[in-house]
Amino acid sequence: MPLNIGATTLDIERQTRLAWEAYGEHHLRRGTPLPEVDRITWGPAADGPGDDLLGGLGGLRVLDIGCGPARHAAHLARTHGAHVDAVDASLGQIERARARHRGVPGLRLIHADAVDHLVTATPYDVVYSLSAFHFLDPHRLLPALAPALKPGGRLCFTVLHTNSAGDGPASAVTPRPEVLRLAGGDDLTVHMWVLTPEVWADLLAQYGFRVRDITVLDAPEEHNHASYRLFRAERPARITARPRTARPPAAHAAVGVGAVLLGPRGLLLGRHRLGTRELPGGTVEPGESLQETVVRELAEETGLYADPADVRLLGMLLDRVGDVVRVTFGALVVRWRGEPADQPGESVGDWRWWPLDALPPDLFECSAQILTTWRTDLPIDHAPAHFTPVADPETALPHAGSPDRTAPPARTDP
């Protein structure tokens, strides 16, 4: 999916980065102490999930997005032997991290926008983030993150679900303002994408991630409504195509087939109840191949039976009726069984074999288009349609079939 990031979104992210820069400078001036941590704390409760959520980390390349003063990144490098890149857009936060964790083996502190770093980084084995994802537009972050994680790589992150005032998540991918409180200082305004778990899961799937589980992390205080969601996901080692949504799209195309059957007595045509003569055929149904559609429609309309292996696709015709794009596939049936007969409830009947040099004048337009792509020498005029061949009609020679014999090719060269 191509990126289409508007200037407004980038301005919002820039304002948020400036707020975090002010936050980092505030704590630098105050000399706020940075105690060591002995485990990752993913949410507001100290006894929640810990390091084990990330799996084994020894010797792996790990990325911390929005590391702040990098306490957790330093812990993973020291305790688990991971090679951790800790990235933050706030220079003040990175300077706090450098003052406290300089020289920790395996730890690299990087002052950069997370997305800018992702697009140039060597892919990581593990990527994690503690309450930083929601400060970045997911349509900017996730497409950059996907190729920056190795196939089979692990992703863990927390995002805000409900703030301390009880304001819950949104179902639209838009940011909202939140207040960042400074101890002994003024409040700062940041913007966050506070989204429902369903929206986050859909976004992750859209950009190639598979969600493993989602954990609820609530604040332990009785009157604090803050709640977070912890996502564990992975980039699959193998790519799995994402299914279409179950909701049908607005109708803007019609897809059908038309079948050419040429036997010793000529070309098979039926009369539609509206008066036109046409080839057997109809609309493709969900789950069918084009060959299966030909076989089904042939049986439903004429009582003739064929095998999908005996259907040769000629090509695709594209034209337009009003606002609807009409897509019609022409096909040649080279073998069949039975005799054509009218079928109950069908709109086409009166099936007859017509000599190619004496075709009726009232041909249905789609049937006429198919016939002239199959035999360019046929004297049929019709509205133009764009044709894309699938098979060479000169080499896909038709054969007529019956229960007891197979006839030789019935067509002759002009």
C-alpha cells in the first residue's frame, strides 16, 4: 500500500516530538534520577508481564522504539546479552540515557525519528515499544516497520486504551490530544492515536503482521481509569495472503462466461426470453474457476455435460454498460455429452445448431464479441470491447462430443 501521509499528520507528529523534547529538557534540568530496572514493566502495574514476553534474546538484534532514557534497553543488553538499538526522537531523553548508560555492552543509543531509522536499518530479530506506538501515525509507522523486522521476527508493544479520565479508544484512525504532565512544571499537549484493539489488529494485518495475543493492562488504583493493551505479534516466516473483508463491495463490475460449442451441425445458440440469440453461459459464482462456471452453466441451461479439463479459455473481454464494467470470458468447449434441451426455469431456451455461414441476425452483443475473438473471419458487427487473449484460438481446436463418439474438428480455414 503506497504511503499517503498528509502535511497535517506530519505537523501533528512534529508538535508531539517538540513536546517530548521539552519533557526531556525538563528532566535534564531537574536532574531527575534514573533508577535501574531488573525487568520490563509493560503497563501501569508493577506485577504485570515481564521480560519473558519477548522470548529468548541472547545474541539477537533488538530495537526499542521510543526508548526514553533507555532503562529497559540497558537492562535487556546487560541481563540477556541482546544487541539493543534504543531509538528516541527527543534529544533530551537520549542525553539522559547517555549520561546514565554510557558504555553498556550491546547497547546503542540513537537520536532519530523512529520511521526514519526503520527505513535505513538492517532488519531486527525483535522489536518492542513501551507506550510509544500511539504517538506515531500507524499508516506511517507500520509499513516502515514490516520490512525492518526479519521474517519470523517478534513484535511487542503497548498502547493506550483508556486514559485516566476514562476516555476510551476510537474506531477511526485519527489522533487526539492528551496532556503530558510535568512534575513541578507546566503541562504539555501531545497527540496520540488511541484506537480500539480491533483497529490495531486490522492495521497490523494490513501491513503483514500476525497478532498472537492482546493483553489487558489496567491501572491498579481504584479511581484511575488508565488502561493499556499489550500486543504480541510477529512477521510470519511465510507470507499469507490476507482474505477480503466479508462485506461485499459496491457493485461496479459484472463477470460472466460465454461458451462456444461447435459440432457437426454447427454452432450452439439459444434464444433469450428478451429475444436475442446467445451462447450458453452466465455469471461466475464465488469459489468457482472460470472453467467450472462454463461446465455448470452449460448443464443448467442446456442439459449438456462437460469436464473442466475440456474447456479452453479464449480470453477476456472488457466493455462498459453505464457505470458497470462488464467482464466476459470467452471459452471453447472441446468435448461434451448429451443433446441440448430446454431446462426448467432458465431464461434461455430453444437451443439450436447454426451453420457458421448462416448465423442469426439477432446475436447478443457479448456472444457476438466472443465469436469474433474466436473466429475473426465471421461477418459479425458489434460494439468494440478490449480483448486480452488467454489461449490462441488458432491452436485450441474444438471437438464435438457425444455419449459414443468424438467428432473431428468441425471448423475450416477461410
